[in-house]
Amino acid sequence: MPWIVEDGTTVAGANTYISAAGVTAYALARGTTLTPATLDANIQKSMDYLESLLYIGVQTDDDGVTWPVPQTLQWPRNYAYVTNTTTMVSKNLIPQALINAQSELVMAFNAGYDPLAVIEFTDNIVSETLGPMSTTYSSNAGLSPILQRVNRWLAPLIEDDVSGIHFRVARTYG
């Protein structure tokens, strides 16, 4: 698949934040060899995951009137203040943390983990009864992995409220 990398300039038809070569190099630097046969599918799945999230700020093409926003991807963004800081992400920049998160997601999909998978919660209760006593256990069936590296990269970029507007209030005394 032809990957068109968004570089922060609102590239027409952009469909990824990192190239196949870039994600391959990222993985190799961390001791992981990606499976070439599934690389494109894993890049697409990583984008499906990333584009499903609610991010800080607003898309740079969001004029508040036009819907849908003509911008292809969630980033670049205006008014994106990194969580717990007063630092605003430049409106013509794709945060390195987002690029790293996409690479980590590709590596996770390559390893067989799928954060988008349906989680089944059936048949995960095990009970035993001995006379008048009954004990119920919960098995690990239906649990999904927690992708810590992905979560750490995305944490400052994810919206923690639904308003879409971030600002910091500081109070000084004296």
C-alpha cells in the first residue's frame, strides 16, 4: 500500500504518521524484526487505533463551520497544550510521541496483540461447591493486554475531557 506520511503540513491524502521504513527502523533499534507480509496491515490497524482516540486541541483545518473537517488525519492540531504543561504543540508538527506510539502499536500487532479486538467475557466464571460452602473464581479469560509503552507515549496527547479545550489554571498566593 502506498503510505502517505503526514509531516505536519496537512499533506493531501495522508494516511500514516510514519513510513514503513521508519517503523521498521524503530522496531529494529528495539530488537524487534517486523514481519514484512503483515507490515502494511499492521500499519493500517495502528492508524485505525490512533485515529479512534480523542486528542487535545482541534484539527488545523477545523474552522468550526465546515463538517466534516477536510483534514485527513487527527494531526496536526491547533491549541494542543500538552497535558500538565503550558507547552503548546506547534500547529505544523506531528509530535514524536505520536509517531513512537504508532511504531509501538505496529510492534504490538506484529507480536499478536490487538488493542482493537473484541473482548469476550463469556465462560470466565469458575465455581466450586463443597457441601454448604461455595467459592467463585474469575479466570483470566477475556482479559486483554495493556500496552504500557503505547499508553505512555499517548498520555500527554490524549484529551481527558470532552470539551476539546485545554488550559491550565494556576493560583499564586502573596
